[in-house]
Amino acid sequence: MKLVISIVQDVDAETLIEELTKENFRVTKMSSSGGFLKSGNTTLLCGVDDEDVNRLFSIIKNNCKTREVTKIVQTMNIPGQAIIPTPICVKVGGAIAFVLDVEDFKRY
Ligand code: 2BA
């Protein structure tokens, strides 16, 4: 068994969870936020049998889009001079996924 931890954008989360549930995956949703953009995202935990991992990934791929987000960073070109807000563009997602081996799984 594997534990797949996926980090997805909030806008994709509800549809993705619906699709996963329809396909009989079990999902735990956690609210999270990214260290770089400091904005909200969604972390999903899915415990899956090894043979279902690829099917899970194809559902994630089909439901998570890559988007460009503009972040304003404060830059100071010369020390002591004014701080200039500078927009930078970053590509977020579709999804980040970590796959962990599960040593044991119990449901009581
Ligand atoms: P954030 O940390 O808010 O990052 C959002 C996007 O900003 C990233 O998209 C990436 O394109 C860019 N980015 C992140 N750190 C950067 C840096 N130091 N310099 C320049 N650009 C940077 P994604 O890679 O698709 O990541 C989306 C979210 O997934 C991240 O949100 C974070 O919450 C999580 N994540 C990504 N990689 C991770 C990792 N290795 N470990 C833990 N969480 C991760």
C-alpha cells in the first residue's frame, strides 16, 4: 500500500475530490498554504493499493491545471535605497505528489 500526499490548488480541489470519490478512492482533505506564495492550497492524503497508484495519478493529472500567478516581491537594488515592489510570475501546479510506502494500515 502507498500513501499519496498531493498538494493541489484550492480551485481544483473540490472537483478532484469528487472524481476520486466517484472512482472509490478514499481521501482526506487538509487546508494548507505554500511557503513561497503564502497563499492557501489543499493537501490531500490518499491511502491506495499499489496497483491503483497510476489510476490515481491520471485522475489528478486530468483535474489539476497549471496556472501562472504573479507575486510581488520587495527588492532593494542598492543597500540603503528604497525598497521597490517587483512583480514576478510563477507557474503553480498542476499538482505536487509524494508517494510513501505504508508499513501498516488498520481500520478499527
Ligand atoms: P508555494 O510554496 O506557495 O509555491 C508556489 C509556486 O511558486 C511553486 O509551484 C513554484 O512554481 C514557485 N516556487 C516555490 N518556491 C520557489 C522558490 N524558492 N523560488 C522560485 N519559485 C518558487 P509548485 O512547484 O507547483 O508548488 C505548489 C505548492 O506545492 C507550493 O506552494 C508548496 O505548498 C507545495 N510544494 C511544492 N514543492 C514542494 C516540496 N518539495 N515540498 C513541500 N511542498 C512543496
